[in-house]
Amino acid sequence: MSTCTAAGIARILAVICLVGSSFGQSYPDESYATDLSTNIGEAEPRDAGVALEFRYHDHDQMTRYLRAVSAKYPALTALYSIGKSVQGRDLWVMVVSSSPYEHMIGKPDVKYVANIHGNEAVGRELLLHLIQHLVTSYDTDPYIKWLLDNTRIHLMPSMNPDGFAISKEGQCDTIHGRHNARRFDLNRNFPDYFKTNTKQPQPETEAVKEWISKIQFVVSGSLHGGALVASYPYDNTPNAIFQNYAHTPSLAPDDDVFRHLALVYSRNHAKMARGVSCKSSSPHFENGITNGAAWYPLTGGMQDFNYLWHGCMEITLEISCCKYPPAHELPKYWLDNKESLIKFLAEAHRGAHGFVVDERGAPVERASVRVRGRDVVYHSTKYGEFWRLLLPGTYRLDVSADGYLPQEVEFIVVESHPTLLNVTLHSAKGFEIRRAALPKPTAGTPGSLSKAIRRTNTSLTSTVETRIIFPDN
Ligand SMILES: *[C@@H]1O[C@H](CO)[C@@H](O)[C@H](O)[C@H]1NC(C)=O
Ligand SMILES: *[C@@H]1O[C@H](CO)[C@@H](O)[C@H](O)[C@H]1NC(C)=O
Ligand SMILES: [Zn+2]
């Protein structure tokens, strides 16, 4: 139960929620105040219903829509801003869930981010329609009810509202509006594991980095335009210069799971899995999926960062050949993507999840959770939770934390339901041999990859500046 006090009047009511439960987590996750300005004092009556037309919404229209939905569906939605763009526009996130204000312990949080490239506009509108669909289907569609009862879905329709503001409907192939207001490509602005990213961090990127460090997202999709393909990590490669030409895949330890996630999107899409090229000069993608680096490597992308820094399995969804198609085509895009958008998020319920606890049953935070043979480390949350998306099979989990004896668990993953794993760590006190402390991640380095992967062969990475023209999707 949360008690909320309005601490402000006029148009913006800042609301501080004090949560009384023992697991007390105020929503949205510490420092994000929920926007409750709704329609108070505005002309629209509260109960007029919330219509959403198939047309493009500028920032103010989008803001009004989001506020109207959160006013009409307070039990299913919460609206918050994770920060502001260079020009001061809010970076809105709408949570849709039967627990919009509080994380549900043991249940996954998932997200979509659209419009990171300001001129790639379809995803922005699709997320508004996804919100509309979820809130209006909760009472009538048992699958949507199950999804919202068991998942918190965070939707950010625009990560680059300034770029969108100068973009033009009907422009399919230009880069006008792609960048933020300081002319930075936000999907080249994240810390990079393979290559030092020297780009100056932008406010939009900083806000997203802080957001995903506060909430453990399990899966994520980043919506783009300019191609029709689901692209999965890695986007970058240790051997960037030579592999640029070779189109060599850069495989993540969870390549099988990433391929599966990409296929879930492409196969539930009306036509992505056919792999038809957007135009004769662009590539054909088998089954409508590709490894990011196999298409073209890039430094500073958002999906590699999500995975390597935070154990969030993000893929990149290129959903329209035309970056900013005419509005009358929007209904078709919605129908093509609706099933994919929903089914992909439900993948958060695959594999193994559970809690790391101590002998007294108290949660162990930041325990390292590693699946044998997969050189990537996930960490438990402050409630001791972890999620590990895996395909059916037999696995071994190694769990360790400072001050505890490492623990090993063998388990099976089946297709039909997730495997629940509770791991109890025993204090290392009183034991002669103490486990050597794991190196602590420092700011700017991913906490997740172990030494073995850090030794990836970088001998081919040279400082030679090559200019290669890649499709800028
Ligand atoms: C696993 O641990 C969680 C949190 O401590 C607890 O709520 C749950 O009942 C446990 N489940 C099993 C099967 O032990
Ligand atoms: C690094 O790559 C070079 C050239 O392909 C190869 O000869 C060498 O064995 C590799 N080293 C490691 C450690 O993989
Ligand atoms: Zn893009």
C-alpha cells in the first residue's frame, strides 16, 4: 500500500509516494516522481474517453495523450519522466501493468524505447497504440490480463523528441532529425565494451543510463526505421576494422537466446520473417534477423550496453523501410507489428529466475549469477532477484557474493514455464579458505563480463581511420 501526498499545485503536481510495505519501493524506483498533472484545469473532461488517432503526434500532443491515459487508467498506468532533452522536452515513460506504481517482487520489468533517431517516427506512434491496446484490452483479453498482472511494461515513445521536432513526414531516407539538438547520434553515445567511446555523453543518453541502472529490465526492444529486420548483439566487435568489410558476426555468449528473441519478433510480424530487402541495393536478411555486427559494426550502441552493463537483453527492431512514412500508412504498421510487440515482451517469462538469499532468508544484493559456459555475469537485485533467459536444456548456475561460499546449482529449463531457482548462500565465516573477492566493476566498465572475455582478441583493432559508408538505420 502506498500513501501519496500531493506536494504542489497548479498544472504539475509533484507527488511523493511513501510506501509502507517491508519491501518498500516507491514508484517509480526512487527518484522518478509520477506525473499526475492529468487534465486538471484543462478543457478536456476527464471521462471523455481517450481516443488515439492514426496520425503523428508532436511533443505536446503526445504529452496530452499520455496524461489523459494515466488519468483515465490510474490502476493500470503511471507516467514518469526520466529527464529532459537538450531543448528541455520531457523524456516520458509510461508504465503499463496491474502494479504501475510498484515493482512486483519476483516479476520482470521490461521496456521499449522508440525514436532514439528522431526521424525514425513509426515506433513512436506504435508505442502510443501499444499503450492504448494494453489498457483497453485488460478486461477483455485474458492473455493481456496475464501479461499485465505478471509484467511491468515501461514504454518510452521518444528518446529523441528534439530530433523528431525538426523531422518531416514523408522523408524516407534522409538523416535530417536523426541526431539530438547538439548533433549527436544517440545510438553511438553509450559506453562501449569493445572500443573506447570518446563521444561526449548527451543528456538523453545520461538519463537512459541512469534509468536502466535503477530498474532491472529483463528484455528490451529499441525501435528504429529504415529497414525491416530484428538485429541482435553484438553491434560492435573486437576486430572492427577488418570485420567491417567481412560482415562477420560478433557473437554474444547468449547468441542462441538473442537469435530466438529476434525470431520471436520477426515471425510474429506480418512480413519481417520473409526477409525481403527494402530496396534492391539493401541486404536480404534470412528469416528477418541479423547479428548487429554482421550487418555493420558500430560503436556506442544502446543494445550492447544494456546487455553488458545491466544484463538486459535488448535487441534493435527496424520496423519500416521508410523512416517517416505518411500518416495514412500508420494503421498498416500497427497491424504488422502488434502481435510481435506483445509476444516479444512476454519472452521475459522464459528460462530461469529466482532469488539469492542468505541462511536467514534475507536477500543478497549484487550476487554474481553466471551460467556455466556463458561468459557473462548477471547480478541479483536488492530483493535478491535474478532472471536468466534461456532456451530449454540443462544448465549449471554459479552464484557467488562477497563474504559467502560460492554455490553451484544444476537445473533444467523447459519450454512451457520458467524454472524457479532459489539459491541460499552460506556465510564464509569460519571457513579456512575464503573465496578470493571478485574484482569490483568500476564506473565506465561493464560489471558483467569476466576476464576470459575481456581478453577477446583485439590485436586487429588498429587506430587507422577508415571511412566506410554504412546504412544509417
Ligand atoms: C523462493 O524465495 C522467495 C523469496 O524469498 C519466496 O517468496 C518463495 O516462496 C521461494 N520459493 C520456493 C519454491 O522456495
Ligand atoms: C588473435 O588473432 C590472430 C589473427 O587472427 C591469431 O593469429 C591469434 O591466434 C589470435 N589470438 C588469440 C588469443 O585468439
Ligand atoms: Zn535508427
